[in-house]
Amino acid sequence: MSSSPAPTDRGPPLPLPEFVALIAALMALTALGIDSMLPALPAIGDTLGAPDANARQYVITAFVLGFGGGQLIHGPLADRFGRRRSLIAAMAIYVAANALCAIAASFPLLLAARVTAGFAIAAARVSAVAIVRDCFEGRAMARVMSITFIVFMIVPVLAPAFGAGVLLFGGWRDIFWAVAVATIAVLAWFSWRMPETMHREDRVPLSPARIVAGWRLTLSDRWSLGYTLAATALLGALYGYLNSIQQIMADTFGRPRLLLVIFATTAGTMAAANLANARLVMRVGTRRLAHGAVLLLIAASALHLALALAGFENLWVFAVLQAITMGCFGLASANFSAMAMENMGHIAGTASSVQGFTSVTVAAGVGAVIGQSFDGTTVPLTAGFLVAGLASIAAVLVTERGRLFTTR
């Protein structure tokens, strides 16, 4: 398999604002599938016989595990059949899986449907990254991904409110129906406006030998593997946050109604960080911004953990320090994704799938450990972010041979 890069910066097939909005909408379907469930977890557990609060977290974990595994399949499909056909089929399955969630009569059936839903919508993440890589590379790709993440970050702000709003007028099952309807709308938009971005000559046969060769190339490239691992560590802490935040607000601080406010605050700082990245990355560079963000994340998490252990934490300390931490996460993640794809243009679908599978699967396990460690305090979460930051910077140091803030 050739390792020569694909042509650079072909440009988007749509006006850039619409291109960014559509890519963001595709990626946002995953966030909607996760975050809109948070206000409904107690009701789901009560209805389907899962009264233990920690067990309800499996509604999130099941989706994430399916999402991770699905990427390993969707990448080769996208490189063989193109981004468009494979994504349209997967989104149709996602609609059906959410319908099954809506009618599930038992907790195990709901979890099985959630795994299926995550597996299907993994195609959106794979194809979105591959489409962007088809059109851009390097700092230009990082800039487009940052702009995309600004739009994408609106969903974590709105999704819990969306779920809570549905609960005001219906039951938790209606949330799944609403996600299905939203998916149909995005599917229609994508089908109507987005042409195939993969050149026909770039398509590769769907054979085990070529798939394994693509996996090997992705995992043997220093930048691909190193920055995938760096992103994985941070993503694990994010999943720990998603698993824990509902219980932290309800049990630790006794303010469950402020869940939406805390979500808006953290997502807002992530969006602001990506806006800053989009403006600065072409001048400053991906490495300087990402490396600095991880170091700041480590400092903020260390301070947060110290205050929590010393008993000096309250809700507002948690909100401020968590917002700073999540802003650093947002700044680092967009750049890590772009750097991991630098040499992967010719197998963008497969590379995106392998990187996504590695990140999401490992991170889901890390997030589950953090979530299941909830003990009524924020210590497991803050410790998780600190360890994740240290692991991430360690991966960066190995990848960059001990140097930070370099250019390439």
C-alpha cells in the first residue's frame, strides 16, 4: 500500500459555512445520542428495573462502546464505497436503533439497542473526519475542525435541555423518538447537498489484506499513533465526566436542576477555546496550541483535586475549574485529531476509523472506571482528569522525542 499523501487542500464541495455546519451536524448526532439522555437516566432506571444509580450509567457506556467498535468497520467501508453511500446506510440504521430504544421493554434490550445505535452512528464520526481530510490537511484541517467544533459544542449545551424539555411534555421514550427525527432531518440534508468527496481513483478494494495493511500503517505511523493516544487519554476523562455529572449535581452538591447550567458553562468554554484555535492555529501552529492546552489542563486539574481533597470545594469552584479544564480539552482535541491525520490522507476513512476505535474504546473503559468510582465526591473525576492530562503529555513527549511546542 502506498504511503504517499493525497492531494492537498482540494477545497470543500459546498460553501464553507454550509460545509462546516453539515459536518458539525453529523458529528453532533453522537453528542445528541449521549447528552440528551442525562436528565432521563433516573426515569429510565425506574421504568426498566435499574434502580442503582451507577448501573444507569450503562445507558451511556453501552452507546459509547458501540460507537467505538463501529468505527473499525465503517472506515474500510468508507474507503471502499465512498463516504456518501456508507454514511447514508448507517444513518438509516441509527434511526431504527433509536426507535428500538423507544419501545424497549427491558433494561438489557435497551442496552443492546444502545450498542447498535452507537455502532451505526460511528459512521458519522468516521465519514465527517474523512470528508474534512479529503478537502484539507495540516493547519487548514485543524482550522476547519476547530470551526466545526464551535458549532458542534452547541449540542452539549442544548442536548440536556432538549432531553429535559421532552420530559416536560412526555416520557423518556419520547427522547429517543426525537433523536430519530433529528437524524432523519440531517440525513435528508446530507443526501441532498453533500456530494461524494472521495475521488474514485482513491477507492480501495474491501479485502482483509488491505484492511489489515491500513490498520498497520495507521498504528505504525509515529504521529498517527502518538497523537491518537494523547487524545485517548483526554477523551477518557471526558467520558468520566459524562458518566458522573448527573450524580455529582444531584448527590454531591444537591442541585440537580443546575445540571443544564453546568453543562452550558463547560460546553461554552470548549466552544470558546475552539474559536480561539480557529483564529490562531494558522499563525501559531497546532503543536504550540495543543501542548500548551494540555499543560494548563494538568495545572487546573491538580488545583481542583487539591481543593476537593482539602474540603474547600463548592459548586462554584467546581464550575469554574471544570470549565477551564474542559476548555483546555477542547483546544487540545481538535489539534490532536488534525495532527494524527497528517500522513493519512490516502486512507483517511480507514485511518479515521482505527484512530476513532482506539480512542473511543479505550476511553470508554477509562470513563466507566471513573464513573463507577463515584463516591459522593468529585475526587474520582478530578483525579481522573489529572491522570489523563499526565498520560496525554507523556504520549506527546514520546511522539515528539522529548520536545514540546515544535513546528513541523
